[in-house]
Amino acid sequence: DRVDILKEYADYSWSLDADHYVIFEHLGGENEEKEWANYRFDEGKGVMMWGIMNSQYNQLTMGYNSNNNINAVGHKSRSQFNGPRVIGYSESHDEERLMYKNVNFGNNSNSSHDITDLNTALSRMSALGAVSITVPGPKMIWHFGALGMDNSIFTCNNGTVNDDSGTDGNCKLDTKPQPQWTDNWLGDTNRNQIYNDWARLIDLKINEAVFEGDYAMTSGSLTPRIDIFDTSIPSSQLRNVIVLANFDVISQTVNTNFPTGGNWFDLMDETGNTTYSAGTVTIPAGQFRIFGNMPATLSTNSFDINEAFSIYPNPVNTSFKTNKAISNLQIFDITGKLIKSFNGEFTINDTYDISDLTQSIYLVKIENSNGQTSTSKLIKL
């Protein structure tokens, strides 16, 4: 009866909006989940399910070679599902932050790559994105994971951590500190690297057709591998992608096992000029490589990386300007809600009026005519 009742809920949602995404937080057995995942699948629907992978991914980021099989992040781990109806994730409101456990419990056996060191732990989070975001099918990124959020989910109002489940309860629902704003994490080189790497991975996933194809995963060690492919795409285009990562605390030489000969392209290089053809590649501790049989088709007409996006004055009372010509500007509050937007062809001389906004910290996202984006913090006085 539970299956039938929730199918009725899905039917009602789709009666209001035929393209509506239905997601159930069931986290139960496949015998129930398959009923929803396959429901009305032949109509392009089907209910999506959450796929919790917190423990397995955290074992990788902490550098431990046990319980780190991440195959279940993808839909092929659910053999009875028709298609990608699993939303895999490594963090959520109910799971501890990976970075918190990295710096408190990470592998510190190598003094040259001690994961309990904050910056060392941060340097490993780009690889986490590489072995999760790239897997075909939907994924979830939890609040500020892309900047290496390292506050425990049990952080109290006073900054202490209390996960005691006894009579005093815990601080899970307490209002959290907001260091991502007060400490300008977007301006922190180590945190911004995660943000930029994940942004590149997401650009690849949503713009390159191969990521709508099939995949195979080999995991259960500190050097997982993901093969993504679509043989219906011509060989003259990007149709094979290989993701290799090293979550050990020392460098590892791994086999590339390229399915075809010739040069393979580093898809993280926007110029498309970095190539590999050898049978092995040495990957430093905590790093990754992503190769394609052809370079990515993403535009390289991005913002000048030598000139960071800035807002002035900042803090601001009523209005501000930017140092870049843009076509779209959006202002978000600290919860991620879109508060205000400006659309048009703006120059560096244009002014953006925010006199109607309340005193707070905001995030400003800009986009240029090539679709490239950049983000900065704004303080409204």
C-alpha cells in the first residue's frame, strides 16, 4: 500500500506538470525502490531515488583502503532500475562533512601528505568531484562542499561540536557559523581550486554528449577508475572519457588502458593542448586525471583569469559597479535564494542599484556573452 500511495502522489505531481521531477527520500530496499524508479518510465518519467555514499567517499578522502567501493553512486548498481534514477551524493544534511572527518581522522602516516592538515585535505576534494560528478545520471552537491566546508554538522552556536545523543541532545539543528562569507573562501586559493575544478567537471558533464552515455566503474581501492562512453558518437568526436584518481597518501603509477591508440587529451586543460599516450601515468597523492579520446568542445573564451572579478565599492550602501563587462548579473542570499537579477549588455561603467536589499552578506554571480561565469561576495551595509 505504501508503494501504491506514493505512486498516486507522483501521478498528481505529473498531472500538474508533465516534466516535473519526482524524488523520494526512501533509502530503503530495492524491492520497493524499483517499483517507483520504473513507474511510467516508458513515458520518460520514473521516480528518482537518493543514493547515499557518505561513508565510502569519506574513506577515500581520508586515505583509507577499506570500505571504499563507490560503484553504488551510479544507477547501474541498482540492476532492477530502468535507467539513471539514482541521485548519488557524498554529503547531505544528515551525513557528517567529509572535510571535518578528513582533518580530524584522516590518514597522517605520511608527513609529506598529512590529511589532517587543512590544506592537504582540501587538495584532495577536487578528486572527489572527479569520481562522483562525472558518473552519468544526476548527482547532489551539498551546501558549500565545493569550497571544502569543514564545519561539523553538529557545530553549536558557540562554535563547539556536540554530537551527544544523550539527555542534552546535540547541536545538529543549531544555526551554523558562516566562514565561507566572513573569511571570503572564494578568495582562498586552496578552496577556490575545488570550486573551479568542480565547475569544469560540471561544464563537461552538461555540455558533452558522451556523459549521457554508458559507464563502467572499478573501485574498492585507493585508485578508482571510471570509463564513460557512447559508441553511437563518431570516433572523430569526444566519445570516450577515462577518469583516474589517486586517494593514497603517496604517488601512484596507474595503467591508462586507453581503448584506442594515439593521443588522449587532458579534459581539465581548457586549451586542449595537453596530451597523453603512454600505458601508465603517475598521479600525485590526492589528485586525479580525466582523459578524452578528443579534446572538449567547451569554449575557451572565458573571463581573463589574470584579472579576478571584483565589485566596488564593497561593502556597499546603495549601488555598485563591476570590473567586467557582462550580460547577466544575479544576486543570491546566503541560503542560495535568488534575490535580484540584472539582464542586458552591461559595461564596466554601468551601476547596479541594491538600495532595496536588506543589510546582509550576498553572493553575486556574473555571466559574460560566452556563457562563462564568475562569482564574488557582496556586503550590503
